Amino acid sequence: MEVQELQEEIRRQKEEKDVVILAHYYQRPEIQDIADFVGDSLELSRAAASAPQGTILFCGVRFMAETAKILSPDKKVLTPYPLAGCLLADMADPRQVEEAKKANPDAKVVAYVNVYAEIKALADIICTSANARKVMEKMEGEKIIFLPDRNLGAFHVRTMKGKGVTLWNGYCPIHQGITPQSIERVKAQHPQALVIVHPECPPEVTEKADFVGSTSQLLRFVEKSDAISFIVGTEEGILHQMKKTAPDKEFLLPDPVPYCDQMKMITLDRVHKALEEGIYVVDVEETVRAKAEQAIRRMLEL
């Protein structure tokens, strides 16, 4: 089927089968356009929990679908492609986290939402890229193990006092690949452009950026800014929503373009197949799910 025809068939089937479709900002444009909600992973999971539909089809990598299941245990959660993973999430191994906790019994574990369910269950609390500093500041005690993203942790910790934070040695390869040089190559041709980046980028990038924020914060920034040109330091999928939000503004990407092949494993054909056949059900073992939910709820309570 042609793209438009396939999109219409997906829209028809989701209504017929009582399915809500979620898509992360880094998904392909044609997938964002058939979603009921487009956003970041936690934002989407919370939207799914309050949606009336009994089935959630999450267009994103596996940990995102797991988070939806954690917050919506009574709903059926599907993923279009179960092999779409996250290289950052892979850098936090449950056994290693358990060993770190034993070696640092006084430390609280703060886990970025971009981890698998087993890691969420081992954490004291979950955070997002936007609220990591607030979460760490409000934690009891002075010692924190922050995982898995060292760049995100470093960004929030550098202006924080009163806490001893151990940063896990993990990173997002896509954001790690955004360097001062990759931005300068574009800035040289567009000197008027503001540099806005995600806090998963390396410190040498975030320290020189005009604005640093989560995907949702970047989107709000370009909408409200008086500037008309931006170099956007995050995965290229976000530009689809930025162009919708601010169609008269110019959006540029670092060179080389930040592109997540894991996110792009989700295609319209795979969305259609999962929806039509009801396959690739995401389950989280109940004891793990309950502990992971508790860690997420603690963040929401803050």
C-alpha cells in the first residue's frame, strides 16, 4: 500500500479495535502523523494510562513500551517491533547496579527513565531529562548514584551543591556523536542560528549552547523564541513537530545528522502488522512492574 493508504487503514483499525497509538518525537514523520499522542516517553505513558482505550500501541523503543505497561498494568501494550532497543538503556546491567548498591549502601539510586523495567525496579526513584536536578536535590541523604547517562547527570550536577553524585559510565551514542565540531560546521554557514541541544549531549556541547532542554522543552523553546533559525542538537525526528509548531522558522541539524536507527526500526508496515494481528505484546513480570511503578510514583509525588 502507498503511505497515505496505509495510514488511513491504520486509523480505521485503531478505531475498530479500541487502540490508542503513541509515537515518540524521534519516530518517522509518517508515524508521528498517525499517532493519537506524540511526545517524550514518560509523557506518552501517562497519556496512555488516562486514555479510554484498552490497548496501547507504542511506537518507540522497548523501554518506552515497558513504561507504558508499568503505568497501565490492566491494558494490553503492543510494540511494532520488539527488537527496537536503546543502546543507552543497554549500558545499565541489573547485576552491576545491584553490586553498586551493595558497595554504596548509603547512596540513593536515581535512574533516568531511559532504562529497562528491571533497572527501574532497582532504583529508589526515576527522573526525566527535565527534572533530574530537582529529583536529586530533593532526595534524602547526601550520596546518589545517577544512572545510566553520564552526560545528563553531569549537566544537572554541575550547578548543584550539597550532594555527592556518582555518575554511571553510560551515554546515548546518538547524542554523544554531537560534538562542538559537528555544530560549528553548520554554525559557520548560519551564524545567526541559536544552538539548542538535549542534555544527553557531551558537556563540551551543553556548556556552549544557547539553550539546553528535554525534547519537550526544546519544542516549547522554538515556539516561544523570537529567533528564526536554530541548530537543533538532538535526534532528527524532532524537526517534524518543530516545523508544525513554528512553520516560519528555520531548523538545522549538526553535521553529521543525529539519527537513531533503533527508533527508525519502527515503520508503517510494522505498525500495521502489529495492529492487524495484535502481536508483539509487552509484558513486565508483576514483582518487577510493581517496584518500577513505585519508583516512578515517587518522582510524580515530588
